[in-house]
Amino acid sequence: MIHKEATISILIAVLTSLVIVSFANWLSPNYSWIGWSIAGFIMLIILQFFRNPSRSIAEYNDNLVYAPADGKVVIIEETEETEYFNDKRLQISIFMSPLDVHVNRSPISGSIKYFKYHKGKYFVAWHPKSSLENERTSVVFSNGKKEILLRQIAGALARRIVCYVSKGDLVKQGEDFGFIKFGSRVDIFLPLDAKIKVDLDQMVKGNKNIIADLS
């Protein structure tokens, strides 16, 4: 399945491919295979980036926090969260390379208590300052007992963050709530008593890996 955010990118890729093939044919019919090869490669890159594999939750449980994105766990630490909670939280950060699925999925069911978009810079996603200075959105999910903050962070290549929820919305665990184009990062801020279920440098998949237990 291809994500709906791919529409414009696919159109641009098709037009670019037509130009490349036409130029190769203009140079010489002998070069047409080069044009078709480049066009095929461009389309393959776009389609693999915007892929949206169907993944069901194995166990619906609002105390279990599922990975909201595919990628590598690059941070597990206690930190001061200053935008919403204004207290200490456990932070888990997942870095998404351009090769990862970039769909963002709801880690728990519940309601959206807070949403804010921040304009910002475009440091590489693993840069320490990216969490607070890059373009980003902050979304707080509540299961009725506890709240977690999820931050979508643009990277050096990512130039568009898409988020489909707003304050007051009800969400279901595992459903798509956003998309980040190209390399980027997701930060999750959890209560200090949450039980972490992943390790540093572990590769995780959205809706498949449980990253924390809130119970």
C-alpha cells in the first residue's frame, strides 16, 4: 500500500522521469535505456519511501505504548520536558532513516490533550538540539489515566511534517496520525514510572514493538 502523502511526489517523479527519458532519446536512441533506468530508479525510490504496510496491533492495551514509527532507538534517558509537562520524564527517541517507513501511528488509544506546531531549523535529526530547535509538532495522548507527549521532528532532509490530529480528537491505538517526509525523528516522553521495553540501538517497527508499559 502507498501512503496518500505520495500523490504530489509521484506526480513530480513521473514528470521528471518523462523529461529524463525524452532527453535521453533526443541525445540518441542508443541512450534511451539509460533514461529508462534512471526513471525506474526514481520511481522505485519514491514508492519505497511512501510505502504504508498494513500492521494490526497484536494486543490492544492502553497501558502498552507501541512504537509510533519505524527506525532505530537512539535515546533512552531521563530528561526535563519543558513544553507541556514542565517536569522530569523518560525520553525515548526513534530515528527514521530515508529507507524506513515514515508513517506515524498512535502509540495508545485515548484523546488528544495538546497539539502545537513549531517552526524551526533543520539540524540533522540525531543532533541534540533538533528536539527543541527543528521544525516539529508536539502531540499529547491521554489514555484517561496517564499522558505521553510525542514530538515529530523534521531532519536535514525532511521539509514537511504532516499531522492529522488536533486537540480534543479521539484516537485508536495503531491508527495513522501523521507522516514525516524523508529522514527524521520521533521523541516520546513518558512518566518516570513507565517500564521501558526497548534497548538503545534497537530497531523497532510501528505497531509491532512495545516500547513501554505504563501500568
